[in-house]
Amino acid sequence: MEQRTLGTQGLTASAIGYGAMGTAVGYGPTDDTQSITAIRRAHELGVTHFDTAEMYGWGEGEKLLGHALGPIRDEVTIATKFGFTPAFAPNSQLNHVREVVDNSLRNLNTDVIDVLYQHVPDPSVPIEDVVGVMKEFVDAGKVKYLGLSNANADTVRRAHAVHPISVLQNEYSLFALHDTAPLLPVLEELGIGLVAYSPLARGFLSGAVKSRDHYTADDFRQRLAWWKPENFDANLAIVGKLTELAESKGATLSQLALAWLLAQKDYIVPIPGSRNPDRVAQNTAAADLTLTAEDLACIAEIASDGGVGGRLN
């Protein structure tokens, strides 16, 4: 698979990465055996970049990913994130950061984390101080590259002035356009890559979306605006038109959505996640789908303003 450069510090990643959130939390019941099979299948198909976080099961997701990748650890890059409390409030207090990163190293069963992200900004701790602590781990050889997640342009600039930021991770998809697209000029100016999480719009662009009634109470999608009754049918209509275009190219909806992201910039790496090995293979094949200028124009017309209802509200 094509390798893409993220930042100017030497980080490279496969054009399609793997997001491991769903192996531990957020998308209903999990099956560790199936998840491990899916992760290893992704690697067999050329995926070299795998993403997790402390928050994904509070260490359990990291342990699972570390176990799955153990036999091929030297062939992949692993990214993880700190910055939340169990109540999902931001926490980048400096001693907490140090504690979490040391725990992540143990959970992942690795001597070095390839990419360390602050998961979400903490208004109570200046980003300069946070990056200063992250830099300690780089200097100690325990972290290779630094990243930010869910950060705005000012935060990115301030962080980058303390230590080079190799990659920003933000939600970006055909349904979630407005938070990330305006940041691209800043990333280009500073030489920072973009990892796009939820590139299939929390499953709405997976080709397997179901009505709200099909999702369990602990599935966070129940709280998203795209699934609200007043928005659902309109979003389903967008999906229908995109699916027709995908099928005209011999592709699936998810492949079209991922190929669209790859076509935006050559420093963008989407990280779809799936516990299904067959779905992983389908997603990975998006790296081979080429979209023409006509295709991109058609997509822009169909989903000109992203998903109906906004990203979270």
C-alpha cells in the first residue's frame, strides 16, 4: 500500500490506517478474538498505522492492540492518546500525563510509542506546558513523534512552537466537513500531517447504517444529530446518492468515502475501524480506488454541506 508522510520529522503511515476504538468501546458488544483477527488482517493487507487511546476501555483497548500487534511490532506504528478522566472531562495535568503515558507503554507492551497525542485540549493547562511534558518522553526515547487531537489552529501553532507536531488527528469525512477543512492551510504552512478519525461518519457512510432502533443504549451514535429522527431520512437520501455513484465505479460506499478523503490532500490518512475482517479488507481496498475530477464534483454536489444536523449537536 502507498505510504504517506505525516509531518516533517520522519513519520510515515499507510494511506489507510486502522482506528481501534471500536475494539473496546462505543459501538456495542465487542469480541476480542474477532477484533484481534481484524487487526492482523489489516496488517496483512498493508496497513501499518494503528491508533488507540487510554480512553478506549481505560487501558483494555491498548492491551488488546498491543497483544494483536506483538508479533509484528517492528513493522507497524502505534499511536495512543491521553487527556481524559473516566467522567470524560479533560485532564492534561502534568503529573497525570506522565502517569498515563507510562501506563500506556505497559499496556501496549512496547518500549516506545510511535505517536503520542493529547486527546483533547485542557483549558486549565497551557498547551505549552503539556507539550513540554510530552517532549520529556521524546527526549527519553519513549515516544517518537508528537500529535494533537481535536485542536484548533491557535493550539496547533502554540504547540508546534514548543516541539514539532507531526500530526493532527481530527474528525473528517464527507459528513463532517466544517471543523477540519479550515485547518488544512495551517497544517500545510507548518508541515503537519492529518489523521482523519471517524472517516465513515460513525458508520453512516459504512453502507450498513440502520435506524436508531437497531442500536443499543450504550452505542454513542444514539446521541448524534445525524441519527435524530428529524435528520435521519435526509442523511439516508445523501447516502443513497453516494451509493449509486460508488456502484457505478464498481466500489462500495465506504470505499468511495475513504477514497474521497485520500483525494483531498496527500498528507491525509483516514483510520477506519472495524472488528469484522471482511469489512477491514473492503475498507483497505479504498486505497486502490481513483476518483476523477468529475467524481469529486459529483460528490461535492451530493454532500455539499456534509451530513444534515451537524456533527455532534
